[in-house]
Amino acid sequence: MSSPLSVAAAARADGAPLPTAAFSIHARAEPGVMPRVLDLFAKRGLVPRRWHSTLDGPEAGMLTIEVEVCGLTAAADYVADCMRRIAGVERVAARISPG
């Protein structure tokens, strides 16, 4: 079994990089949102390639999270649906880039 880091940094057999799933999550700024989002990747043995979160909105009441993960193409829509079910999450957008 591969370690999470090797899965995240892996390339295809032909040397090309793996496709990347990118998620943009908008949620209320609550302490449990970020760990719940991260847990969706940890359960799959993946470490996000990039994670950026920002507090904004009136009195910093909104949280925006931008996440990129390599190797999560087939399940990207499912993971986005799981994110939408997290308490406090208001909007999720997902896209896949071809590596």
C-alpha cells in the first residue's frame, strides 16, 4: 500500500502527472468545518496538494477553502456531495484538471 504522500505526488506510468481535483468550499466560519473537509481526503489516504483557507464577509463570518488533490478523479463528484452535507457548508464547486 502506498503512503498518502506518495499517492498525492504520484504520476501515471507514462510519467505524466495525475489529474487534479480542485474544490472551492464556502461555509460559515465554524471550528468544525475544516477538519470535516480534510477528513474526506484522509479517509481515502490522500493529502491535499494545496489547501488555502480565508475568513471573509461581515465580521469574518464566512470561510472560503480552496483545495487541490491529485488522484481523486472518479470520486470527485461524490466527495463534493459529501462536502455539501457538512453542517455549515453553503456552497461547493468542483472541477478536474487533466494533470
